[in-house]
Amino acid sequence: MTVLLYLVPLALFLGLVGLLGFLWSLRSGQYEDLDGAALRVLDDTDVERKSG
């Protein structure tokens, strides 16, 4: 039972770190262009074409 004295605060701390990371990603604009990422998958301009 004494292990809970370590695990509960550790879980709360890691949850807070995850929440802060998510909020940072929202503020830095990581989720602004969702359509661009979906269309970028279909773009093949960086693929070399084989002639022959």
C-alpha cells in the first residue's frame, strides 16, 4: 500500500506534463492546417520517375 504514495503523485505529475504538452501544441499552431497534411500524403513531386 505504501507504493501508492509514490505512484499517485507520479501519475498526477505525468498527466500534468501531458496536459501542458498538449496545451503548448495548441498554442504553437500544430493543429492549424489539418487539410494540408492530408493532401501532402498524396503529393508525389519528390518521387523520381523512372524513364524506360
